[in-house]
Amino acid sequence: MATKGHPINSGSKTSLQMMPSGSTSNNRARYVNPVTKIRSLIHNLDSELGLLCGQCSVRKPPQIGSNINVSIHNRRQGELGSGANAQQRISSHYYQESINKLLARTSSTSTSGSGTTTRMPLAPDAQKRQMWNVYRKRVTDAYRNRKIFTVHGNYHTVRRALLRRGWVEKLPASRYTNLQSMSEDSLLENARKGNDYESVIISKMINNFPSFFIWQGKGQRDLFSEVGLVGCAEQESWYREDGVCGMSYPRFYRLGGNSVEERMAFIDDYQHTQARSLLHYIMEHKPAELIDTDNGTIMSSHLDLALTKVKQMVRQAQHCSLDDARAKPPTPTEVVETHTFMVQSAEVLKSMAKFRVNETVMKEYIRLATQYIGQIEALRPDYRWDGSRNLWILKPGYQSQGIGIVIRNSLDEILQWTSSNQSRKYIVQKYIERPYLVHRTKFDIRQYMLLTIGESKVTVWTYRNCYLRFSSQEFTMDDLRESIHLTNNSVQKRYKNRLSRDPRLPSHNMWSLDQFKNHLQEVGAPENTWAKIYSGFKQNMVAVVMASLDETELVKNAFELYGCDFMLDEHYNPILIEVNATPDLSPSTEVTAKICPAAIKDCIRVVVDLAKNPLAPTGQFERAFEINYSSNKAPDVQHPLEINGKQMTIFEDLPKLKNPNRTRMLHAILSNVKVSGGRKLDKANKAPARVIKATAFAKKKQVPEQQHAGPKTILSSTTRENLALQYTAPKGFPLPERRMGGCCTFSKTLCPHFRNSKIYRNWSRNHCH
Ligand SMILES: Nc1ncnc2c1ncn2[C@@H]1O[C@H](COP(=O)(O)OP(=O)(O)OP(=O)(O)O)[C@@H](O)[C@H]1O
């Protein structure tokens, strides 16, 4: 929203306003940053100004705060001045002279309405001259105090907030275009306190000065809008920390491109979800409703298969058996079995086909289903959002405002839909079938997040206030139209509210946070429910920022305001749906009429007031997290990155494996471990804590081998890979027999190759929630 973009926007397609440097193989979005353009414009202006100041030996303008976030020109100060002492030596006379020159340049180059060049009013009347002098003083003061701002778009609250703080506005060319083409004479004639002519004449006078605060909305649509959040989701598990940082989002697949692997992974997930859906289905019904002992068409073997699949999922999630986790190609019999299962289970889920079993047997199936579903949902919290429909939401790239979004449950339809247009990428995301509803109506929560980028820190600010956006129709799974299932305002404003909807819901479809808190009280939610929800919001927002930092070009003293959309599951857990740069801040209803201007004012408090006064109030924004981003920069050879810790006990208790090939492989790994200096592994285990330098990192930085401190274990590349998979993969990561290329080491956090590998990505998409 402001001076810079950040690639955490997913969705809306709004605007990741920048092009992160460095390309990666993982298909992350490329963003174009209009701020860079503006920066370069200002930079040109800066150089001119610097030149002028240099000619006149003018000192730099005084600094207002140590770190005014809004000003990308703070960077310029070094160029203009040469330190405090030098500044003191330079007389203010010269400084004033340079400003006068700038002002003179403005007036000498300004054109009249007729296109002819006019001079500064040469005092045809005293009043005009007096006004000119007043404005000139205001302008010079504004420059000295670095209080010149530009606001793009109709963000009048921002304007007013800054004008109230004594800032002076430099208008963008698109504002008051008619007036901007008038001569200064005519403008002065019409200028009155606070009117548009006055704004324009002042703006013309500062035309050659840089703005120290720029507020702009989205500049350029990102190339593949969903990749932002998707990309973050792929990275976030590396930054996950209980209670601090962690994303909670529906699992997704990128379809529509040429990735066969991604398609296969989706099909696999779809089939497993179908098994759970079938079990959910029988759990949702009474045994008698499910059976027809004489004419039932569905055999109990399909329930057996569903139970087996869920059991496998539990074992995989528990990481019980390496063999279970192994990606085995299915046998032809299994393929046929699965195909039949998919057809028959669809008959049950869509047409309520009956099982040919008796009631006692069905009761036992329901008991087992409840047990297994309980187990898997305890291990995979995101599965709790699934139901008995196997629904998926298809979101096209390059689109926003809900355009092109559909909800489907048939595998064929989904694959057809996404492959019909190969050039368009689709995110196929698991549809949340069990959301928390208010009065049987779906809603989402718009939550603001502000990001400020300081000298060395990125600060995540979260807004304590938020609002709810309701669907215009009651929620039902029997009708998949957008008016019921897409709660974003851009979709819902197209529909009339269903008359049968609960009258307690407002006609404008929004609730303030206070109204929601009252509702929570009314329905008897535990007392700290909102506190928990908000804490979950914060963790998600911090995680998104952390996960996108690597790909972000950080512009110092810039900030960005985001609108994050959350849904809640049945247990009030937040689910992140979307992060929008340039959120809608228009006062469209009585709810947004309060919260939007307040959020903008508080934003100015954070980026302007706080820079001057660290104790300044920040309104409803609270500092949720601070990240020291200097550590993200190019590796520092002087201070190489180190990992402190104890050597792991490798294979002290060798797992008993069923598969002899695999056992052989693990033994081979073991025997491949050599210990330098003749030490035995068990001795090394008893050795005190030591420092291991990450191979990948050391290699990157050309750190010579002998710099490695302490005793070291030399591993072959094969061993390293296998050990990396064995020991550095997060809990639950399947251990494929395929080997990954490269340089994975003991440190998962230090190995981008591992982290970007397809194997890991596929796994993390399915397991990291
Ligand atoms: N996985 C999901 N499960 C259930 N509902 C979802 C899911 N994803 C999105 N929705 C619903 O669809 C709506 C639109 O989704 P999303 O915000 O991703 O689309 P969009 O095109 O980016 O919209 P906008 O640009 O207005 O933000 C959401 O507000 C939410 O109600």
C-alpha cells in the first residue's frame, strides 16, 4: 500500500509491487515493483538536488526522526551532507539560497493554462505577493523539516492526517488536472485557506522537491497472483515455532501447468480424501439409513479399503514405518481396486447408494471409522476441515475478486477444468467443508497487518481490531454457487440477501469485532476464545512474513499495509485464506466507515509519529514481531554461520526393518561414516558440545576445510544425502528411495537445495499444517 511491495500477497492479485531479486527454481512469482520506478525518479531528482546543494555548499536538510519509515529519501542524507560537524560549518544562508533556487526554478518553468511560460508574480498586487511569501515559507519549512508528501488515489484520511501534522502535499499529476494547468497568477488569485487552488499552488511550488512520504496503492498486477501465498506456504515450515509463528491454510496443488508430479500428488490426495469422506459419511448417518441388506449395491469391501487407507495415513503421519512412508508404485490389482472404490464410493456420496450389510456390521464400521478418523485428525489438524463431500476450490491465476473461482468434487471435472486451459495456472485448494458459521451463514474475517522496514529490522504490526464479512445466503453443501460459498465483498455485493437468512445478521453483511465478541458470549464460547483466535492470526501473519522474506527486496523506510482474510474452523481455529496488498479501505458500510479510517490513522501513527517519538501511541496496531533482516543478506565471510550443538547419536538403536534392501542401505550408510582422528562414533557421542559448520554454507562461501573447528565426521555425498533425509527432514517426512542431488547437510535450515526439492515440497504441502 505504501512505498513498497512485499510478496506475501497471494491473492488478490493485488499487487506484489516488486520484483524480488534472484531467481529460484520453485516457480515463485516475479514481482514488479513500481516503487523502484518512483525511487529512481526521486533519485534523479535527488541527484539534481545534491548537485545544486553541492554547487551552493549547502548542508543537507535536517533529519526529523532517526528513522522515518515513510521516507525513502532518508537514504539520501549521506549524499547531501558530510556529517554533523560539516553541517554546522555550512551556513544556513547557503541552504536558504538553494531552496530559493529550487523555488525559482519551479516558478520559472511553470506553464500557464495557455501553454506559455510565466514568471513568478512580479507583485502586480501586494496581496498576491504576500500570499506567495506565505506559501514559500511554508514550502521551505516543509522541505527543511522533511514534511512533503504525495498520496496517490483517494486516500483522504491519509492526506488529512499528514496535513494535520504540518506536512505539505505535493500532488500527483492526476489530481486536480485542470487546476494544475493554470498559471500561478490565476491560482494565487483564487487561492483561499484550505481550498483546492491553494493546494495546487503549494504543490507547484514544491514540484522540484522530493516527497518524503509516498502513499500508493497497487501499481502492477503480479504475474501469477496465487503464488505469493502458495510460495509462503511452501517455506513456512522452516520458520514454524509454537505459539509464535506458523501458518494454518488449506492444502493446495498447482494444476494447469505441465507438472505431472503435481497432478499425481493431487490425484493421490483426492483418493485418500475420498476414503475419509466415505468414513465421514457413514459417521454422519444412522446405520439403518445406510444399509439395504437385500438390494444394496455397495459391498462392505469398500469400507474395508477406506479404513485401510486411513490406517495407512495414520501410520505415515506417525512416521511409524519407513516402508509405509515409501512411495511404492501401485500394483495393477491395487489400481483396479482403487478405481472400483472411487466409482462405488462416489455412488454413496452423491447418490446415497446403500451398503449390502446388516445393521450390526454397519455399527462396527461406524465405530472403527470414528476411531480412525479421530486418530488421523489428531495428527493432521487440517483434515478436521474436511467433510463427506471431497470438495475442492479451483482458483485461477491472474484473477482476483473471486473471478473464475469454482467449487468441484469430481476428480474428472477438476482435471478437465484445469487442463482445458494449459496456459492458465490453477490453484486447486481443499475446500473447507466444516467452517465455523454464524447463524448458519459463512463469513470471513478481514484483519490488517502493517509491515515496516527500518534500518535493519522488519517489524510486523497486527491490528487489534477487525471485521467480519458475511455471505448473503445461508450455508449449504447442497448448492455450490458462489453467492453461498465465496464471502469476499467483491462477490457478495452482486447478490441480494436471501430473505430466509437469519434476521440477526445485518443487511450490509458486516459485523464489527465487538458484535462478534458478543456473539461468542451468546453462544457460550470459552472466555478466552477471541484471545486465542487473535493469537492464531498473529502467528499466521508472522509466518507469512518470515516465509516471504528470502524473496523480498527490502526497501528501507518503506511500509506496506495488508488485509489478511481468515476463516475459522468449527473449533475457532483461524485458517488463512488470502493476503491482500492494497486492501479495500473504503467506508462501504457503517462497520468499515469506522474501522478503515481508524486503521489508516493508526498506520500514520506507526510510520510517522513513532519515527519521531518511540513512545508515541500506535493506536490499535501492536508490534507482533521484529525480524533482524541484516542477517538475511549475503553471507558474511568474516562471521560464518555456525550451528552449535551436540553430535547426534547415529543409529544407536538401529530400527528393525522389514525390508532387507532398505536395511542393507542403512547399514551401508552406517559403514560409510568415517570418523576423523580415529575416533569412534560412541566416543564422539560423548564429546562435549561442538560446532559443526554447514557444508552447504561453507561451500558457498569458499570457507576452507581446515577452518572447521573440532573433530569432524567425514561423509560421502550419498551418505550426506541419506542422513540429511533421515535426520534433517521435519517429523513426518517420508523417506523415499530416490536420492536428492546435492549438498544436504545436517542443517535443514541451511540447505536450500533440500528445501526446494520437489520431494520436500510435495511432502510439506501435504504435511505441514
Ligand atoms: N479453501 C477454501 N475453503 C472455503 N472457502 C474458501 C476457500 N478459499 C476461498 N474461499 C472463499 O472464497 C472467497 C474468495 O477466495 P479468495 O479470496 O482466495 O479469492 P480472490 O479471487 O482472491 O478474492 P479477492 O481478490 O476478493 O480477495 C473467500 O473469501 C472465501 O469465502
